[in-house]
Amino acid sequence: MRETVTNKIYVLPENGTSYKQLILPADVSLQAVYEAAEVHPMLRESLGTPVTWQVRNETSVRKAVLSPQLAPRFVAALLALSTVAEFGDGEMSLEAYLRRTDTRPEALIALHVPAEVRGRVMAESHVGRTPADEPIVSVRAALDVQNDVVTQARLAFTGAFRESARIAAEASKLLSGKKLDDDTIARVAQAVSEEVSPPDDFIGSEEYRREMVKVVTRRALEACKKEVK
């Protein structure tokens, strides 16, 4: 287990890996995350409007993880970026932690977020009523690409599952080992729209949310495609 400073956001240097790691101590506020120069733009964007500075000041990283509905896009960004949760007695992926149905470790110490990953392209897309409202559906995509082929893909949604934020597993399966071409993008968008289990409420019906999942998935993957070099 790595030694963690518990009151300061910082970046660990490369140490036998192909990337650095951003360390978000559990006790720091979301406002500190939002203001930190070291924080990835995807994380900063996820804490912008409609999340207010009051909410950011009152909510710690720990509280955001334990109550994802407070800042769902932030949690989705963490999931897309393959975040690892550090506890007093070990580590596990944030995705595995959020999906556990048995007793969860209580002593969350910090989140470890891979940073400056070589070959990684990222994009965000959302639909909403107004810029001041939480999006009806949103996605954050992080794709690792080598020689024009996707080696790993993570698409994290809000408003598309019963959970506040969740990875779409089907997207990773369909994108892995493929080139990011128009046909692949169309198949992934359709598959994800069939995988999701969206809520049906006054903000958006289940049918509408499924259709918007297709739209935001396609937009995000098309944006990633433009970034592939």
C-alpha cells in the first residue's frame, strides 16, 4: 500500500508505470479538487455548473463517493478515468467499490486517478434542459488507443442507470481491439442504449433517456475519434 498524504492533492511521479497518478485525499473538499492545478480537466468540468461552490465546499471526496447523487458527473469522471480507491487495509477499483452489495470498507483514505496516460483520448457529451440543470443524460469516455486500435475503453454515464453513475460494460467489450470507425461507433451506441436501465421520471422518460444515450455515446466517440493521432 502506498503512503498517502491525507490533506493535500498531489501527483505521484511515474514509478514503473506508463502514467502518473493524481492523489485525491478523502477528506479534501470538492472545491479544493475544482481549484487544484493538478486536476484533470475532465474532473474539473464535472464539478462545474450546476454543482455550486456551496456544494463543493460542503462535500468531501469521501462524501461524494459514498453519496454519488451529490455530484454524479464527478463520480462518472472518476469511473471513466479508472480510479482506484485506497483504504486502510488495501485497494480496489472505484467501480468495484460502488458495485459491491456486501459490506464496504469504511476507512477510505484517498482516490488514485491515473494521469497523463499515453495514448488516452477523452470526451464528454450530455443533454439537458438548460445549462443550469443537471444533465438528463451524460457520458464521459476515456479510450486508450495504440496504432489506431482501441485497447481499453470506459464509458461512464449519468441518468442512464438506476445508479447515479455507472460504467457501460458493453461499450468496453465492443470497442476493445477495434478501430474507432463510423461502423464501430454506431454499433456501440446501439448496444449501450440496449444495456442501460434508465429511470423513468418527470425529468425524462425511459424511452427518451435510451435515445439520448445513443446520441451522447455517438457524440463522445466521434470526438474521441478526432483526437486519435
